[in-house]
Amino acid sequence: MYTLDQLCNSRTLVVDTSPLIGYLPTSGARGIIDKQVAFTFLVRKAVIEGKPIYITPRVQGEYLNPNWEKNCLRAGERRLVDCRKSLVEAFTQKDRVLSFVGEELQFYDALKGLLRGMGYESMVDDTDMDIILTALTLASRRKKKVGILTNDSGICGNSKKIFPMTCLPKEAFLVCKRVEKHQFQPW
């Protein structure tokens, strides 16, 4: 098990929406919503402090999905909407929305083409593939140890199939899921 600080101190993190907010539970699940809000503010604080936590433009789009906001507001969860917006603002203001240019973009696109040719495009949605490709690009081109934080089994399963095809050392890549309020465990 790892804390967010332990992961931040050992690697660059690419975050999916699932461990931060997840689904909007049915009414009566106040404890779950309280944990989502508390954890979202913990991540926001880490981003503001300059820790290496990033999202992709596609994940940013998921955070800004107006349908999600409408569902929250119908359920009376204004604070969940507000904390999610403040998290996106922090990622944006601290330049933590990753996009590639030059050689990194060429590598990302080449890797995407290779995986598309192997049939992975049909097995993974665009956002999940973007997260995996972004993490692999960071590990390969920036020579960083990278972690993906996700509770999405599709990202985990496919990254475990894709990562061994790279020439990166095993310790360069880690996929973790959130299991407790402030705890992550490798998939």
C-alpha cells in the first residue's frame, strides 16, 4: 500500500477520473461523498504544492462533463461539483494538464499507431488509451518513473499487456488503484 505522498516522492503520476471522484452514489451515501470530497481536496493540495501529478486533456474533458454536473446537482451535491471544479482549476493553473509536442508527440503518435495496428484501439476507449500512452511516453521520453492512478480495470489490464512490449525497466511503470481514503495498492 502507498500513500499519495509516497507515490509522488517516487514517480510522476498520471491520474484517471475514477480514483478521484468515481461514480455519484445514490442518495443516502453521505460517507462515500465525504470521502470523495476529502480525497479530491487532498489531490488538489498536492497539485498546488507542485507535486508531480498530471491529467491528460481527455481526463480534463471528463472532469468538465456538464452531464455529470447536472446529475450531481439533481442529487443535491453542490460541494462535489465545487470541489471537482477547484481540482480542475488547480491542474490548469499549475500547468498539470499534459500535452506533448515535437519528438514526444511523434513517439506518442507512433505508439498509438502501433497499438491500433495490433487491435488495442477496439479494446480500450480513447481516454483510457490516452492515459496509457501518456504514461508510456513520459517513461520513455522523459526517463521518468511513472504511475497511473486508476480504479478502471480496463486501463490496468491493457497497460499490463502493453507495457511488456516496451523496452522500459519493470520499475519504470506502476498502476495503482485507490482502495482507501488515502491509500493506493498496485493492481
